[in-house]
Amino acid sequence: MRFYVDVAGPNTALPWKYVHGVAHTVVYSVIADQAPALATQLHDGSWAPPSSPRPVGISPPVFVGARRKPSAYMMSGNGRIWFGSPIPTLAVSLLAGVISRRELQWGPVTLTIKGAQLEPTAEVTSSAVLETRSPILVKAKQDRYLLPDDDGYADVLLANIRHKADLLGLPNDAELQVLAAGNRRRFEVSGGIRIGATATVRLDADPRLIGALREWGLGLSNIQGFGWVR
């Protein structure tokens, strides 16, 4: 399941460290409204084996009609945030938690909730082009972030996809081709610096896995708003 929430923010700048830096806090808080034990399980890493990615996706807030200001992430009264999860219990808790609220606290900013809408389930085949709204994070073994033009990028991203398939109990046979990439972006979040770029990829895989990735995201740190698929 994936859905979006329409929000209204102030006509000011959101400090860059909060664009992605508080996304995971928002997720835990929203789930905890409906299922505190589930939120704790997700937060403390006991959902799956240690160091496993958490099966939740979220986008940073995207604002339309914001006034332009150089090097600033400007907000407006017309914003949208996407949520999703391939795990039904998590997805339902997210949706129920959001629609029970009037506001979302995104770091220092209070966003007024105007409404939420389920996105229709996309008809998925065994081959799909996936374009991300937020940067994909991919790390080499040397703990170095890779960009789409770097050697080994596709292999590491594909390994992450296969790992997610294993966690979901889905076939992990997959092939990946990078079609296009956005500019390098650098973000400060809790735990350090994240570096990545948006990308468009062609993925050949089990249709259920492709559908799950649309609800979860590509690459690392999806619960921090990275790798959200359009």
C-alpha cells in the first residue's frame, strides 16, 4: 500500500537538515498512534534480523508554488508527503495514524493535514521503469556512497534489491539497468551525512517485488525519505 498526504506549511524555508533528517521520527510517531508495540519493534530493529532495512518508505515533503530563494528548501500551503510499506500491518497503521491527526510535526515545522488519499495499485509486469523522487543511497564496501555513474553502482543497488526480496520472501532473481540520473545531493541527517542522486532504472524482476519496491523505495535509508519511487 502507498498513499499521499496533502499538507500546508508556512511560506518559509525548511532548514536542510530537517528535509530528510526527521522523516524516520515522523514514521515512528505516526505508527505509534495506532500500534505502539509495532512502532517499538520497528524502531529497535527487532522487526527482522539485525541490520535489516526497515520495510517502510516515505518521501520528504514536496511543495508546489513556494516562492523561490537560492539554496533554500522553501515551503508553501500546497505540500504533499508520500508513505508506503509492503507489509500490510505497517501500511494500515501508517494510514490510520495519519488520518487520525490534524497536524504533522516535521522537525521544527508544524504541517497542517488537509487530507490523505490511497494511490491505486499499479498494474505491474516483470519489467518496469522506476524513477525516484528523492535521492537513492548506495554504499560500497569501503563505506563510500556511490553515484549512478560510478563503477559498481548498479551491482550494489541490485544486491540491495535482492536482499529486500529475501526479507519479503519473494524470488530475488532480478536484473537492473540505470537509464538516467539526477545531480549529486548531500544531506545531513541524524547519524551523519548522506550522499546520493535521483535515478531512473529499468528493473526486470518478479512483479510482486517490483510492486513492493514502489511501496518501500530503492536503496538504503528509505525510512529517512531516500529512494522514494514516483
